[in-house]
Amino acid sequence: MAAEDAEVVLSAARDRLRGLVIDVTPAFGYTVSFALTHRIGIALPIALAVGIGVAAYRLARRESVWRALTVIGVVGVAGALAAGTDQAVNFYLPGLTVESLMAVVTPVLLLLGWPLLGLVMAMVTGEGTGWRRCAVRRRAFTLGTLAAYGLSLVLLTIRLSLFLSGQTVALGTVDVLGPFVQALGMLIGWRVYRRAVGPHRCETPSGQGETAATDR
């Protein structure tokens, strides 16, 4: 991978982390308010108000309207689950469901030869799926995905344990820290990928020479 692509990846990772931190602020508001009051009726309006604030912030920055409204939608669904069941911990069920699905999908993609890290990097750099024609890079992306996947499984196991035991505040705290753990997992995966690729260079699909597979 060329040096300029590495810069693109790191910049996208920083943007993604910043976006995730912003997106978890409604959950942070819910967790703090529930920890202080132990009342769903107080925690939910605060979470919704924060969600509306996040949506307004994204719209003010001229980001995607869909992305802005998604935050409110997720908070609305989470709030409905918590209020409808009178179980505060169910506020975190949508996020747990998504993470659990990803925990199943990731190994399936690996078996099919489409490591998730490769797909993410392809979208970030605009490279497409040409890396799949290079056995060295495909293997490197597989190893990187496994490294990130291992950390995500640890986080998911902790979250599920807290959810099943009904520890709302503890689960909310872990959820707020989730983006940083995910970012760490992607960073580890990226470093594993670069180390596995090493100095290897693969030919371009057009056959017009070679392109660097690493920025070393």
C-alpha cells in the first residue's frame, strides 16, 4: 500500500472514531442520568434530547441527513424497548444485536475470502477489490481481520455478560468506551496487515508495472 493510501486510512480512522464518539453521547447521557436517578422516565428524555442535539450538530456540519436522523431513530427504538419492558438495560439491546450479528458475519466473510478489514480499506482508499487477486495481501487482510475480531469478541462477551446480569450502568459505561476499543482493534488489525505484507509488491490489474503493497 502506498504512503498516500496509508495517510488516507489513518485520516479515515480518526474521522470514524470522532463520529463514533459523537454517536454514543446519547447512551452516555442515558447512563449518567440513570446512574443518578435510577428512573427510566428521566433517563430516556435526556437521551432523546442529546440525540436531537447530535442530529442538529451533524446537520449544522452539512453531514448526511440520513446519518443525522439515524441517531434519533436508534435512540427512539432503544428507548421504546426500555420503556416497553420497564427494563433499563434493554436500552442497549439494539447495539448488542448489531454487534452480535457482526460477530457471526465476520467469520462467514472470512470463509468466503472477503476479510472485513480488506473491504473497509478498499472503501476508504477507493481501491476496490483488486487486493483479492494478490494472495499475499488477501492473507494479510485475513490476519488483520482476525486480530481485530478477537478484540471485538472480548468486548462483546463483556457486554453480553453485563446485559444478562442486568447491570445497566456498567453496561452503559462499557458501551461509551466501545468506540475506543473498536478503534484500537482496527489499529491492531492494520498493523498486523502491514507486518504480514512486509516488502511484498504485487502487480497492478492492468499489468502496467507494480504497486506497493505497503508503505514501508
